[in-house]
Amino acid sequence: MEFFTTVKKRHSYRGGFQDVAVARWDLEKIVQAGLDAPSGKNAQTTQFVIVDDATLVWQIAQLHSTNKAVQQARVFIACILDKNPEAIYEGFAFQVEDCAAAVENMLLAITALGYASVWIDGWLRIEGRAQKIGQLLGLPDGKYIRVLLPIGMPAENYKQPAKKLFAQRVWFNRYGEK
């Protein structure tokens, strides 16, 4: 798929998935796209766990009661960060930003390969869900899951929501000026 078409087609898919496996070589391509993302000071701190074991996938899916993408995912990719990241520039750590760049690259790769996903973040932060999934995945105490991507072949057609016009969100040189 051509790059700008992929960018336009990428969306947050919350629908159900077909009963079709996600190939491991596709998962490797997807995560490699995440690994190839930029990172602050090239620290490359973001780590991933690819969850394709049916029992683990099922256990994670049971934690969400409404999102069909989570409930029917064939695979999950968990973005793993340090609980106490090391400052790498002027007292700042960039793990969250690094994770975000990696996740967007992976979402684009998922779209380009014909799969669908949704960026799961806020849901992980409540009711101890990130910790529960972290325990299932054997994360050490100093690590946590920041983003979870459910992946599969979409079973539903999705009409993307309208995006605001370029002129409503972008200005040259000075904010708000034409």
C-alpha cells in the first residue's frame, strides 16, 4: 500500500475480527516498524511482548467487556516501559514519546498489511488492568504496559470519522493567522 494511502486509511478499529490467524512474519514486520521508530537520544528504550498464545490472548480478552477488538483479537502487542525511566537529556526521560512513535509506526504497518487495531491506553490505567496483563506476561517489577494493540483481520467495514480541515488546525508562521 502506498504510504499516504496507508496514513489516510489508518483508523482506530473497535469492531470484531475474522477468525483468521495473524502470521508471525507479519507480526515481526509490524514490531520491526516499531523498533525502527525514532527515540529520544536514540536510547531505544521501548520493548514489546507479542502475545499470540491462544490461552494468553483469551485471558487478556476476558478483561474487556465492551470493546469487540479486544474481545476478538487474534494477537496483542504490548508496549513495555520502565516504571522509573532514566533521564537521558537535561533531566528528562522520553520513554512515553518513544513508545508513542513506535506504536504509530506499528499501526501504520498493521494497516499496510491489511489488518486492523486500536490504540489501547486509558483502559489499561484503571482497575489495575496493566498490572494484571503484566503479570500474565511475566513482566518484572520495574516494567509496565503502556499501550496494548489488539490485532486481527477486520470483520466489519469501517467508515472513518471526518477529519477537520487543514485550515482549521494548521497555520504558517503564526498561530491563528491566515
